Amino acid sequence: MTAPPIKPSLLSRLEDLHQIPTIPAVLAPLLRYLEQPAEQLDVQKITDMIAQDKSLAAQCLQMANSPLFGRWQKVDSLRGAIVGLGMQRISDIAMSCGVLNLAPKDADGIDPVAFWEHSLGCALVCRHFARNISYPDPGKAYLAGLLHDIGIIVNLCKLPAEFRAAFEIARDQGIPLHEAESSVLGFNHCHTGHFLANKWELSKDLCDVVSRHHSTYEDSEHAALIALVEIADLLCRMSGLNHGFIEKREVNLLDQPGFAALTAQCPTLKDFDWARLTFELDSYMDEVHSLVHAIYRK
Amino acid sequence: MTAAPVQSTLALVGPPDSDLIRIRDLVYQVAGIFHPDTKLRLLLERCGRRMKELNTTSLREYFEHLTVKPTRQVELVALLNEITIGETCFFRSQPQLDALLQVVLPKIIEAKAKFPIRRLRIWSAGCSTGEEPYTLSMVIQEEAQRLLKDWSIEILATDLNERSLAHAKNAVYGTYSTRHLSQYYKQKYFTPVAEQLQVQPSVRNAVTFSRLNLSDDARMTFMKSMDLVFCCNVLIYFDLASKRRVIQHFYNNLLPHGYLFLGHSESLYSVNDDFNLVHLPGATAYVKRDRSLGGKLNL
């Protein structure tokens, strides 16, 4: 699809991002803290950081009790959850709850719940997929999956009418959302996500995922991470964890650019059981659906 | 077995039992049917029924029945029977049918557009009591004035079991088989017969039933020029070598643009490398790895 030129008026609206919800104050320092080697991390310090935001802490506890995060016995304290699930898992949960609160509750007639279901689903698939192919950093893969579509938040907040027009084209024609965005806006959520990722001061690899997961990225030093997200994103969009509509097309994952990029880093991918991953993904759907509804609607 | 241990595990309040996971993996490895975590309860119930028969009290012991004991082959088939029991019904997989109508048929029509004969051949391989081919017949009829206008459609349905075929030809079904049927389809394509429903002749006449053993190499070679093959929960009973042979026949029988549909959560992983898995909206299917032979269609 040939993209029309970007309208200057749209660009000027994007330059002013101060109305975009900011990442919850507690998450930026938490993310930076977790970049340290695991042996230097302190459970109490993480508990204190999350507990600063009471609402976030309550949501974290709710999510920590979901089977999606491997918790089979009820925990009733944040500290208990961190001890039981591990620090990485709790940071995943905190980030998930944090971003789920960001989008407007209703953006010009579009219900953003589906986007969050897609993002949380994609995060879980990224982590699961990463483990299965021995990708070295499943935690990073989770974050990348969770955040890859944050550009949609910008579009919902700053360009609601134009975004709705794009969304309706995508839904009615059953085409990928980024293609419809490009035809209506002249750019897609990768471009707007790039602005937001910079504003949130996300790490370089996450910035690359956010801004390049629908374009060529072979020259990126983070190509494997982007490829992993590209494939997980596609799997989710072809399943019930889509953007709220069905893409009417056929996808062969082996033909995706991401497949070659990822195989270079994870040779086991050549013999990977895609069917099993697809069946496993099916099992997330109900739980993702109820979690997102429980947390986002509060 | 006593009810208590199964009940407590049924609740799945703790992490899944490691022996249940081993049984899940064994079933997937042997039969290609995968039970995701959300379906483990179902697998447990099915194992529970077999365990009761065998008077076995633990999953570990039952796993040994499936892997070590001399009767393991028989027990595996018995478990597979439990797994597939009740699977046959009309509109068994709506996402699969949606994908067929929204993506697959338009692609096949496009691939065949350059040929003068507008004909589709669909094969329900292992059709059991006929619900699958009749479902296909109904959705095809619904498209007769739209997507498939001016196309002639042939639906072939085969099974090994004579009794199943007789049931299929009689086309009378009870409430269990018809549980997914909408009012629209019930009223349009069925006639009440006592407490049951009979498929109307327009749907029945579009399907040709015949007896076929999928392991019969000679007869399998005659099932030529297929656009679509549906083979749901049939291959699970074949050993790996037989399964490979059947799949190779499907490969040879399908046209280059053709599709092979298996049952929901059924996989060809490690069985055949000539087919590629493709993702359709809400469903998966298999297509030939080399689909570039479109110009050599033998119609």
C-alpha cells in the first residue's frame, strides 16, 4: 500500500505530547533498578517501590494470583508475591498493570480493551516463545511484547478521529491495522510509538521494537528481539488475541522476515513446533480476557 | 479408582500434575493431539474414566499402563477413543469454517480463475457418521449465489466403517450431534423425524459417500485433484509409518493450491516436511511447501 504524504497538521499535533498519559512514576525507577544484575536486587526495595502506588500494588496482587503468571496458591501480600514469583515476574506484572491504565477509557467510539488484550497476550506469547527457542532474555521479550504497540495510545489520544477511520478500514477490509493507518495517516503506530518510547526513556532495544516492528529492521543490532515480537504479534493477530477484528489473510510464518532474523540467533527455530505454540496460545485467551477486563475497568 | 484423588486434581488448584503433563506429551507425540493447559482438566477426566476401568489409582501408574505394560498399545487406543468421543458434530469448528469462507475459498477461486472448468473437489477423509461433509455441503450451498456462483462442487466423504457410513447415508441425527446447529440451519436444511433431525435431500445429494481404507495405497491414488481435504481426528490412530504414508497420499492428491485441514489442536509436527503450516484467522491448515506448480493443474 502506497502511503500518502504525512499531513503537516497531524505532525504538529504529534509534536505536543504533553497530553499523553505518562508512564506511572514508580515504573521508570523500577525498570532502571531491574537492569542491575539479579544478585544485587533486594526484595524489600522492590516491594517499597511498587507499594508507593497503592492502586498499582493492588492490581499487581490481582495479576500475581492469575495462573497466567504461574501462581497456583493465593498470595495476599506484595512481598509474598515477589518471594513466590520472583522479582522478574513481579516487574513484568507491575509494568503490565502500569500500561494497562494508560489509554483513555473510550476513544471516539473505540474501546481500547482489545488493544490491551493483544498487548498482554503478545507479552505472554513472547516470553513463552523466547523460552522455547532458548532466546537469552525472556523477561526482555515479555516487556517488548507488552510495549510494542504503545504508539496506538498516542493515536487514540492525539488523533482519535483519524485513528478511528483507519481502524474501521482495517476492521471492515480485514487488513492489518498498520497498513490502514499508513493509508489514512501517512504513518502508523510505529512512528507515533517512537515518540512515546523516547519520551518514556525506554531502553534502546525496546525503542527499536516499538518503532520498527512493522518495517525493515535487519540492520538493527536488536533484530532478533524485534523479530521475536514480530512473529508473536502476528500469531496473536491471527488468533483471538487480535486487535479486536479478524485479519482475513493467510500467514506462513516461515516466509516472514522475522523468521530468518531470529533463526540466525536461535538455530533451534528451524525445527520449531509452530502448531504446538499456536495451541498453547489458545489457552491464554480466556485468562487474558478476564484479567484485562478486571484491571483496566477499575 | 476412588473419586477423591481425581476430584482434588480436577480442581487444578496447584500446578498441573507432572504425570498428567507426561501423558499430555505422550498423546501429542503419538497422536498429534495437543491439550493446552486450559484443556488439562478435560484430559484428566478422560484419563480418569480409563483409570476407573483399570482400577488404577494414580496418574503415574496409569502412565505406566500407557508406556510400559504389555497392553500399552491397546490402552493408548482406548484413551484416544475417550479423547475423540463426542467430537463429531455439525459445525464442530466454526473458526475453521469462517477461515474457509473468508480466506481459503477466495484464494482457491483466484488460483483456478484462469482455467475454463469451474469445479471444486472437497474430500472429507474419515467422515465418520457424516456430520462434517454435511456441514460443508450446507456452508457451500449458502455460498452458491455469492462466492461460488457458477461453480460445481463435488464433496466426497469416505470412511472405513460400514456402520458409520450407513448412519451417514440415513442422515438422521440426535441432539448431541446437532448441538451447535443454529436455528437458521436447523430450519433451512433439516426435517424433524420423531425426536431427531434428518438432513434434507438438497444437502445429502451433494455428498458422495464411499468406503475407503486410508491405508489402501492402490485406492488412495485414485482420489485425485482435490482442492480441499478434511481429515479430523483420524490420523491419531495410525502409527508413524502409516501416518506418513497417508499424508503423502494427501500431498499427491491435493492440487498445488490445495489445503489440508486437520482437527482442532491436531498437528503434523515431525510427521511430514512437505506440508507447511499456515495460519488463518482463528484456525490453522497445511499447504504444499511448493505451491508454484499452479500452471500444471490437471483438471
